[in-house]
Amino acid sequence: MELAIVLGLLGFEPAGKSRLNQLLPRVTCEGCTAFRDAVIKGNQLMLQLFALFCEKGMHEKFKFVHVILTDGEDNKSQTSLSEFLEYQKLIQQKLPPNILQTFYIGVNVENNNTVKQEMSAILKCSGKSASYYPISSNQINDIFQKIQMQIGIRVQEQGVIIENNQARFALRQQTYQPVVSMQVNNYIVLFTLDVSGSMSDHWYKVCSAVRSFLDTLGSNDLVLGITFNDTVQVLTATQQQQAAKKTQQTSTPQRTQQRTQSSQPQRQIKGVERTENESSCCQIF
């Protein structure tokens, strides 16, 4: 199976063509929080993609970035905390050092002792590759910018002050530039986002932060979006599968008496379309 097709089935999309900006605002925040199940799902997809890249000799070209945001303790996962911790240790063994950075973001959880204890245990078994940021909802965009800096994108701020007799205004302009380094990395960014009922008040801030993050990624970077409440959903993979089913349905030739004669041109057209799609998808590499 072609690499581009496998990427689509897993849910990974080129950053410049990702539909997350359209999909995330449509999400309804409701239900509980299956935090651990969602993180493990993201890790499983990373391992599958890494194994595929190893087969293709591409594993040294990419770095994985896993951004996980929640605003409460896990109350729905089938995975226990002890099982989750064991799985995190497995990730450290399966992936080479420095290929994965994980960022846990806790929104408005500073007074939640259960979250504090669980995150402390998670960080201990995740090593230096994981960071945890407890923030308020007003800091969501700021923390996404901080993550951009840590993975290799620098935020430059230039201030301009406009002053007259009545008022004094400070304007701030931000530009994003890659940090200069000897080696250029392509990034695979997974957004694993809580969409439980308590997220409804600040979901629009999350959508805005993700949109700004995507705007700073390069044409060779890949992204994937996971949402979780009572269940875990890979948004982009679901869309890919629906599109594939729709294509199969619309391309099925009608059963007529002239089927033998008419099916040959249809197969030729399908073959041309498939070749064009595959070549355009593979251009990201």
C-alpha cells in the first residue's frame, strides 16, 4: 500500500492541507473524560507511523510532538493509571531518544490534587521528553506559543507605542521564524484534546491556539487531531475513511446491459484519478 494512503488511513495530514481548522469548531463539548485512553491511542498511532518510516528509511527525518490538553481528572478511561504508566515506559523503549516531545497541558486544574498526583507519576516514568503546564484558560494561546518555541519555532515580538495627549497605546506584532540549526527537522504534531462538557467555555480558545500553531508549521510537517470525552475519536482518520467509502460508492459502475463495454473506460478514468491523488500526496516528502 502506498505511503500516502497509509498516512491518510491513520489520520495524518500535511499541515498546510489539514482540515483541523474546519473540524475542531464543529465539535460539541459534552460527556466525561477518557484522558488515558486518548493518550495511549495517540502513542499507538505514533508507533505505527514510526515503524512505517523505519521500513522506508525515513525515521531520521521527523520528530514527534504530542500536545495533550485537558481540564479535569480522568473519569472514563478503561485504562488504569498503573497500566498507563507501564505503557509510557514502553514508549520510551520503542522510540529513540530525542525523537518525541510530549506536552501535557492542564487547564484550570491547579487545585485538583488528583490531577497533580497523576501528572507527577506520569512525568516520572516519561523522562525528560515530557513536560507539564498547569495553566488558566486565559493562557491557552500563550502556552501553545511556548511549545512552538521549544520544538524549534521562535516567537519574535516587536512593540510599537502610539501616544497623544489623550491616550497611550502599545501595539504588539508577532512574527514566527524557524530557529537556526545545523539540522532541519520535519515535525509530526499530534493534538490530543479534551472535549468533555467542562471544556465548552474555553473550547474556542483551544481552536484559535491550534489554528495559530498550524500556521507556523512547514509544508513537509504532518498533523493529526484526536478528541476525547466518553470515547476517543481520531478526527482526521474518520474523515479519510468516510471519503474513501464515498469514492467507492460513486465510482461503482451501474449494472446495465452494456456493462462490459462501458466498464473499460471507467477503469481507465479511475486509474488516472488514483495516480494523480497518490502523486500529489507523496509530494510532502
